[in-house]
Amino acid sequence: VLVMDAVCVLLDKKTGWDEAKKLMANPNGFIDTLKGYDKDNIPAKVLKKLKKYVENPNFEPDSIAKKSVAGKSICMFCIAMDKYAEVKKVVEPKEAMLKKAQGELDVANADLKGKQAKL
């Protein structure tokens, strides 16, 4: 239930076993939903709610595995989404700076090429 509540939070659904059963009613659809999850655009409010689950000492893949092997994998997925979001916060500004610097370099190289052609 703990793991599926975390999944419901990620999918911005109501938490609880009834909602979890609805999600898992079509196993292939559920797996496809997780595979296609838009990890690059997780809303801040969802990440904040997810943090409560990820930081829970009971939300540990090995202890979840004692009850459910599938639950372990889903637990690992939720933890991975949390970590991805944390890393993205650090990397995204650096990627923006790289893109800007690359643009400036392209302009400088084009200018240099133009000057070399005149020589």
C-alpha cells in the first residue's frame, strides 16, 4: 500500500488501496504508464508529496521485497524519479549555460571564418 500510494502521488491520483487497484487492473497499461512517465516535468507539489514516502524508513526496496517482488521494483522506480528530479535541479541550469556559451562560440567562429575569408 505504501509503494502504491507513492505511485498514486507521482501520477497525481488520489492515494489509497482502491485507487491502486484501479491502476493495477490492467497490468500492461500500468507498466506502460510507468515506462512512459514524463520524468522531466514532475510538478514541484508532486515532488514534495513524494518526498514524504521516499524519506520513510519503511520505503526501502529490500524490506518491500519481503512482501512483494513487484513492489520492490515499483519502490525503486519511485526512488529513481525522486533522485532524477534532484539531479535535474542541478544539471538544468548548467545545460542552459552550456547552450548559451555554445551559441556565443558559434557566433565567434562564424565571425572568425568571415575574417579569414577576407585575408
